[in-house]
Amino acid sequence: MTIDTDQALDAFYRDVDAVGLAPLWTVTGELLTPVPRPKAVPWLWSANTYRPLAERAIDLIPVERGGERRVLSLRNPGLGGQPYAAGTLWGAVQCLGKRETAPAHRHTPGAIRFVLEGEGVFTTVNGDACDMHPGDLVLTPGWAWHDHSSTSDASMLWFDGLDLPMIQALDGIFFEPHPENSQPIEGAHNRSVAAYGTAEGRFADDQVTEALDQTASPLLVYRWTDTAAELDRRAAARPDAATVAVEYANPRSGASVLPTLACGMRRLVAGRSTTPYRRSGNQIFVVHRGTGHSVIDGQRFDWQHGDMFVVPSWSAVEHRAEETADLFTLGDAPVLRALGIYREQTLDAPQDVTSTFVPQ
Ligand code: GTQ
Ligand code: FE2
């Protein structure tokens, strides 16, 4: 190219930039990648690390209006300091000390709780007080009033999953505090369990494939005892399987528990490796029971009860339990499915392990 053309090009790019335009052709390869390139990286937060910090937070930090919740969020180091576990998913540890109440509020992001340890807390969701026990899944759908109250002398820990970053990306965040610290409770506790707790269709296969349901499941609590019984049944029916899984389903429609979020539980038989796969959409895993490891994009992540790890979109993943394990999973696949862009792939061979993750 001649000097004239070089100068003309430089001037052109300056003029384009100066008026708030950007050329696509210089960034096409970064924008239209052959496969998803999530900024979030595979990562693990160990219970041994977060548990003592949660206990210190209980001693140091009151739960008050404004702050609203005593929550430590999973901050993925790939996301440049944003407090998100993955590009679309919020993951966190929430703790409540004895006899405390986290004030009532509502917001457009939907939330799910998976209980890690402790007893005596209930979450009130639009007037229905939902008792929480370890292994239970509790839903707080978008725009539902919710507050958490401890009735015991022990503290309690649970995992929070929200679609907050997704709703944030859509510029759809609305938030409102309730006029009272705790909302009124209507009738007996666990009304949604009384109405739907034994409903057909509250557990679906590995992944729900129904069309999007714009409403959340009317069943707000999925008890661990029921989930465990369902997994036992599935494992008994498939004695040769290395893994069985359920997805928690909306018993009314067969869709995912929330319009944006899918929750599941995967049981891993000790000493058997699962088939490696990739899926579009992000996933957070919470280890409910057992020990083992997962290989994510060639990196080995060892885990035990209470550990949480992220499998970003299109990362290759396979699992292996040392002791029979149950892994709770949270994912955004319902959104990709609703938009017709969901993809998955089974890989032919186990991954080569090239490194081992060292938890912080
Ligand atoms: O418990 O209401 O982890 O509003 C983040 C935002 C929990 C909650 C979180 C929330 C909550
Ligand atoms: Fe909330």
C-alpha cells in the first residue's frame, strides 16, 4: 500500500471512531466465534474456604435494610471483578445467624436456594412460609416477595442461584423493599408442598425439553427426601448406569422450575466415569453428597460436600465419584432452548487431564 493509502486509512478509522461508529471487519473474529467463548473460566469454591468466612460474617455483619442479605457471591476471576459466577448466573453462599430475619423484598431476577447445612430457617414466598432443610430446593420466582427467618439457635448456610446477570444484561432489573420487615404469613407453613408436593411430573428426566413456561413452578419446595427417593428409583431401574439424574420440573407444565433457570440433581455411582459432554449455557454445580472429581476443559477439580464449581458454556466436562455422589446443578439452558439456540455434544473419548485446580 502506498503512503497515501495508509494515511487515508488512518484518517478514515479516526473519522469513523470520532462519530461513534466502529468497523466490524477488524473484530469479526472476536464477535462471531465458531463456538461460545465465555469470559468466565472453570472455577471451584471449596466449603473449607467459604465456611469459616461465612461464620466470621455472621459475627461481624448485621442483616439490615439496604444491604438486605448476608451473602458471599461466587466471583469468577474471568469476569473482570464482576460478582458473578458466570456471564449469566449469580451463585452465592447465604448465611443467617440464630433468630435473625433477612428483610422482605422482591426483584425481577428469579432465585433458587439449595440448602447446605443447618436447620430452623424458613423463607416466606408471597405469604407461603417454606421450611428449609439440608438438600431441599426452595424457589423464589421473579417478583415474588421473599424474606428469610431463623427460628433456631444455630446458624444456617445455603446456596443461592439467581439469573441476575442475565436480567442485568437485558436491562430488566426492578427491585422493591416490602413495607414490613417480614411479610405476613398466610395460613400454615409449606402450603405449596401440601398442594403439589406429591404431584405427578415434579421430577423430569435429565433435562426438561418442554417449551418455555413464563410462570414459575407452583411447588416452591422440593424436599431432599423426595429427590433422593426419585434418584433411588432411577438408579434401581438402571443398575448398569454410571450416573442417573433428575431435573426438578414444574408439575403444572413439565417445564423448568423457573422460566430462566433449570435445577437438577445428578447421582454419580462410585468408581464410574461419566461420558464427557459439552452444552451451550452456563452451569453451577453444588456438591450435596460424596467425594470425587470433575474434569473441565482438561483441568481436574477435586470436590467434596459443600464445594461449588462452574462449568462455563461449551466447556467439556466429565465426572467421577470416589464415594457415591449427588451433585445439585443450576443452569440457564431454558433460555437458550426457548430461543432455539441450545446445543449439546457428547465427546467420543475421555479428556486428557493436563492440570489440577488448586482451590484458594
Ligand atoms: O436471598 O433474597 O444471593 O435478593 C442475592 C440477592 C440472595 C435473597 C442473593 C438476593 C438474595
Ligand atoms: Fe432477594
